[in-house]
Amino acid sequence: MPESLETFIAGLPKAELHVHHVGSASPRIVAELAARHPDSPVPKDPGALADFFSFRDFGHFIEVYLAVVDLIRDAEDVRLLTYEVARDMARQQIRYAELTVTPYSSVSRGIPDRAFLEAIEDARVSAERDLGVVLRWCFDIPGEAGLASAEETARIAVDLGCEGLVSFGLGGPEIGVPRPQFKPYFDKAIAAGLHSVPHAGETTGPETVWDALKDLRAERIGHGTSSAQDPALLAHLAEHRIPLEVCPTSNIATRAVATLDEHPIGAMVEAGCLVTINSDDPPMFGTDLNTEYGVAARLLDLDEGGLAALAKNAVEASFLDASGKTRLAAEIDAYLSAWQEQRPQ
Ligand SMILES: [Zn+2]
């Protein structure tokens, strides 16, 4: 990638729609959490920690992920993680993010539900005030934990809720975890005014995306990678402007796609789908949102204008209110104009 494009991406104001809370813990944040819990097996020395984090394979990703989960033991850990994730976002010029949070993991490990909600809300308000990053939440069901986790996630989202919560999701493995069984919980969340954003078609075929659309009334699709195998599905997504949350490096890391050059993002764009670029679990996959924009620039052969349009797709696909969308889109346009004036083509 030309250096100028890299610089352009680094300064481009961005929104991110598919990024996980615990999965965003960078080595810097993990070191801070580990310092709070000296009995943890996570290395404390920065060199060893960097090695612990360097992505090897999917099994290693799970190992790192679980080690980080084990470091989140009280409400202060939750607050620290959330605020520090926002700091890493601010450095990448991410102005708005819908962070996927899994309250079930923390609450089932003993953090009281209300204390958990207060901690993320405290971090959200502070991050907006101090760092200029607007955070919103998607509470997701960890699919592998079954219907009990769905019941509990819906209870926390709907019966308790919190100001920053905008959507309801479903993550974890897809194989052996059919989407339709979660319909009652999505019905409850949708009736309470939450948007439906399940993961679907990441590791299984396009029929899972259809299930997510029909049974879970998905308004956006997490990944949706296998949609490209079904032209009728791509046409449906394009016609109804149902956005795809594409996470290229994650798809390679989890082996959902063999190589970046085989990634179906081009087919999605060609079919007229609203494609957004996201980082999923960035430090654990050795990436960040800026890197993912660089990957997209290469795969879609984008110049600065194309990258700005991609950033605006995420604004359009977000659950920001109308004035927030207008403001962020205008900021992206202004950034592009200033760049083009400074570097006449
Ligand atoms: Zn995800």
C-alpha cells in the first residue's frame, strides 16, 4: 500500500460496528489488568506479553481470549477495560463504535448485573467526554453457552438495560448452534426497541444468513461471509439495504476464508451490498481497524475517495441518530476535501 494511503487511513474519521469488548483488550490493557491480579498466569513483562499475544492460530486465539476473560473479575476491571478500549479507538480516529459486550460472561462469573452495567456506562460517559469516542452497546448471546445464556442476556438487556444499549446480538460458534432457537429472545429484545444484529454465515453456509433474516429479523449481518455463495441472498441483502459487517483478517485467522485474495468482499460490493469494514477481535488477530481499511483498499482497489465512501457506509449502517450520522458523514467529507486540496491529483 502506498505510504500516502496509509497516512490517509490513519487520519480518516471512522465508525466501527463489529468489534468485541473482551476481544479488544490490547497487550497494554492486559498488562494493566494483570497488574491488578498478580495471581493470573498471564505474563506481566511487556516482552513476554507481546509474545503471548502474537497470533499463531485459532487455538492460540481461544487461549488468549480465555486468559483475558479470567482477568475480568470485578466491576473496576470492566470499567478499566472499556475505557482503555476507547482510548485505543481514539488513536485510530474512530469516532463512533458499537461495541459487542457479553454481559453473560461477567455476570455468570460473579460480577453483579447492575454493577456490570454501571461500569460500562461510566466508561462510556467518560470516553465520550475525555476522548471524543461515542460508544454504544450490542449485548450478545454467547451461542455456545446455550439457551440459559440467551434467557439471561435478554433479561439483562431488556429488564435492566442501560442508556448506551442499542442492539441485541448472537456470537460464538455457528456449527451445532442453529439460529432459529434464539427467536423468542430476539423477539423480546426487538419488542423492547433493540436492533437485531446476529453473527451469521461466518463459518456456515448462506442458509444461516436466511435464518438470521427470517427468524431473528436481522437488520445487519455479522460477517455474512458465505452470503457470496448465494446470488439470491446477495440480491436480497442489497435490495433491502441490510448491511454486512465484514472483518477480513478475522475470517483468515479463523479459517472461514482460506486467503485474503479469496475473500468474497468484492462479490458483495459488486452485488450492490452495503459493506462495512470491521476488526472483530483486533489485538488477538494481530490487526486494528486501520489495518482492515488497508486490506479493503487492496482487495477492492480503492483510492482515498473509495476509502472515504467505505467509512461513510459504516455511518449509514450504524444505529446513530440522524443528526449524529449527518455530523460524522460531514466530518469524513471535510477530511477527504482537505486531503485532496493539499495533494492535487
Ligand atoms: Zn464477531
